[in-house]
Amino acid sequence: MRDEANAGLDGLIASPLSRRGFVMTSLMSGLTLATTRVEAQVIHTDAEGIEAGEVAIPAGDGPMPAYRAVPKGEGPFPVILVVEEIFGVHDYIKDICRRLAKAGYCAVAPELYARQGDLSKMTDVKQIIAEVISKTPDAQWIADLDATVAWATSAAKGDGQRLGVMGWCRGGRAVWLYDAHRTDLKAAVAWYGPVGGERTAIQPRTAGDVAGEIHAPLLALYGGADTGIPVASVEAARDAAKAAGKSVELVVFPEAPHGFHADYRPSYRKEAAEDGWARALAFFKAHGV
């Protein structure tokens, strides 16, 4: 019998999952080289009171590099899957895990693109999209997130009964799709994830396509000044979810551009980022994570 958590996988993939070897066997150090950085404004969260560092997660075809941060103590602690942008699990994503651990969570960020390319060496956004993002099957990263949950609950002091997911940009898209896949998810938070886009054989459905199929309540945090994601498209996804009896809470920060939470980039907007973060933590807590 298929595990209940995998019930939605078939609807997100048009062909069988084909694994390939890992190109990245460890996480990158520092910040991504693929975008303009403003390092003076970068938030640094220490590891006092928590356990934090790189880990290897059994993913069926080999160890998948990931970053885990969890409070010290016996636990178990509620689990939050942290889904990266297109730039990999670099210092910004690692710091988010530490912030979550400070808030009482077992936070794990797997490197979901480790098979498709070495993001630590890539400097061109168009190359990353063409050679890595567009070639990563949705079924692959969905299975990897499932493997991450299994590892977190068996080896990382995580409580699988209190499971949440949060992602940014492309990771925000993943949040919508994973919410439609994982039936035992308690809450999901998507930061400016695209809800439309091209459909392909390995990425057959958009976030908007699955909006009416999500299981857990979803908090959608978007920027009104995001030139790549029209607010109307997110409103349409929210409305589709609500029409199907699902729960989507949409918050639009009128002056915020895309990437407004990314404190290492010029797009960072401190007020919107802090407001969104507070809303995200409150949302998880309100829904049992």
C-alpha cells in the first residue's frame, strides 16, 4: 500500500522518476556568486543554544547534502522544511535555518539541485535556470523532501506530527506543489513563489494548477512591486483554493519587490521582511507546527 504522504505524487509528474548521480556532494560556503550582494546588510544568526551544521540525508541514490539547525535538548521538535531559492543552500538559507531553530524548530534545508549542477560555481542566473532549474523534475525534489522528513523524524529530533514547509522564490512555488502532495502537512508558507509558468514533461503543473488541491493552510507572502509575479495571478490562485474549500491567506506588501526577504540582495526590504517573518512564525504556531 502506498504511503499516505505520497498520495499526490502521481498528479505532479507525467513520467517515471529517473534518478541521476549527485554533482554536489557538499554545500557551498558563503553567499551565492550568481547575483548582486550587499553583504553589509546580511543578517548573521549565531548558534548559541542550538545545534547547526551540514548533514547528509539518505535519498535512495546516495547521500544528499543539507543543512540542519535544531534547538539543544532532547526534543522532539516541530519540523520545518526550508526550500531554497534557485541559488542553492548558501549562507542566507543556512541562516534562516538557525533563525528557525532559535524559534524552537528542527529546520532542514536539503540541496534539491545537487544532481543537476554545482550551484557553488555558477555565476549566471540564465545558466542556472536553463541547466539546473528547468532540468530538475518536480517528482525528484518532492521525493527528496519526503526523504528529508523521514530523516528529520528518525535522526534529527524532529516531530513528524508537527510538519511545516517554507520556501522562497522558486522554493515558494515548491511550497504550493508540496502542499498539494503531502497530506500530513500542518502549514505552509510561500514567499513570492511564481504561481504560473511553463509546463513541461518533468514539471507538468504550475502552483496555480494545484491551488485547489492543497491540504494544509497556506500563507502567501508577496510583493506588490514584484515585476515578475502579477498580484492578480496570486489572487487567482488564492480564489481557486478557496473555491475548493482550501485555506490560503494572501498578504501583499505594496512597495516590496521580488526577493524582499533576501537580506543579502539589494531587493531586501527590512520592514516587509520582518513583518512577513513574524506572520510566518505566528501562522505555523496557529496551525500546530
